[in-house]
Amino acid sequence: MESRRDVFQAIADPTRRAIIMLLAVSAMTPNGLAEHFNSSRQAVSKHLQILTECEVVKPESRGREIVYHLNNHKMQEIEKWLEQFKQLMAKRFDQLDNVLNKLQNLKK
Amino acid sequence: MESRRDVFQAIADPTRRAIIMLLAVSAMTPNGLAEHFNSSRQAVSKHLQILTECEVVKPESRGREIVYHLNNHKMQEIEKWLEQFKQLMAKRFDQLDNVLNKLQNLKK
DNA sequence: TCCATATGCAACTATTTGATTGCAAATATA
DNA sequence: TATATTTGCAATCAAATAGTTGCATATGGA
């Protein structure tokens, strides 16, 4: 539980994805989050620790409570990667279009 | 190596992300892919197996070679999830805007 | 037919993961 | 001050992961 801490690892786990969605709606405490899950408070806390390590989430102390906020900026890394991927796909279809166009021209 | 086979698990590994990017450019054989990595052919083959299981990739037999194609449709599941997330975030900012507007109104 | 090539499958291993339980520290409240 | 609440941290465990090596299978070419 030490390595490869990045956003993609963060969203690999369904519980963490759920946590991210909940925090997207509003910042919450570990206890508040844990109420939404079947697993123990500590399990949720561990997920929060992982999410904190890869900076998807940021803890803010408020008295004895700790409110966890989502770091939208980090989430954008996924979007960025997806965008790169989509560009490659688009380029590929362009090439396919070229091939199809050439075939079309041969028909003429 | 049996469980939780979904797109998010697929893109959690950096080698698999690289494979996806390569296949986004053009369909390739396992050997062709393996040339781009330091790890063994079998390691790449295992990743392809995982990617096949979660339908991110589709094998097509061509004689003794097997050409792997990307399944763009499956990749869109990530986009879809990200879209849901962004909507929640947007809604949250709307609420924040509302609060700010109310404060603004109090000042008047 | 014989051999090289391309690939998948099985067995094994070290490391990581996700979860649990128990405990300690810090803060609020009576 | 004494007590309850909120949280993090450590130890432990079963399962999954990523990788390796070795072997079997199938196709194409000499």
C-alpha cells in the first residue's frame, strides 16, 4: 500500500469512485461518508488516505472533525489523458477516411 | 487475476494505458506491441488478456497472427463516468454561486 | 513434411490491495 | 475535570496483481 499513487489508481476501486462522487456533491467527514457504505469506517478512512496521497482529495481540520474536499484539478488529469486518447482515435479515423476516399476515387 | 474486470481496472496500470494508446493509433499483434516495452512478451500478453476480458480490446485472428483492435465503445464508459462527475461538480458550483449571490444581495 | 514463428496457457513468486480489529490522540461537551 | 466523539495509525490477513519461466499449439514457408 505504498506505490503507484496516481489518479488512475484512485478511480480503479468502485468504493473510491463512489466516495469521489459523494465529495463532488459536497465536502464531508469520514464518518459522514462511512454512513453511505457497508464497510467499516476504517476501510473508508483508508480509501481517504489513498485519495489524499494522490491528491484527489484534501483534508481540512475543523475542530475534532476533518472535512474532506475534492481536488477537481487532479481529476482533470483523467480528462486530459482521455482527450489525448480521443485525439489519437480521431486521427486514426481521419486516416481511414483517407483510405475510403481513395477507394472512392478509384471507382470514379 | 480473476475479478473486478472493468474499464477502470483496465486503465489503472500504466503499461495497459500505453497499450491502449498504441492500439488507438493502429491495431497491432502482441509481438508488435511487446517491442515497445521492456517487459517480456508474456507480460504484454497477460495485459492483453485482461483488456480482452473487460472488452477494451478485441482479438482478430489472421493466420498465425492475432491482431488486437481497440473497442472505442468501452472506452466511452470512462468518459460517461467523468461526465457524471463533472455535472455534479457543476451543480455544486451553481449552489456556491447561489450562496455568493445571496451574500451579494445582503450587501446591497 | 520439417522447422521457424506467433501466440496462449500453466505454474510459481513477490508485492500490493482491501478489509478487519484494536488502540491512541485530539477535541468537544457535561 | 471526566467522558464521549471523531479520527488516524498499526498489525494482521486473504485475495488479487504483475511479472517471470517453461511448455503446448497452430500456422506459414522451405
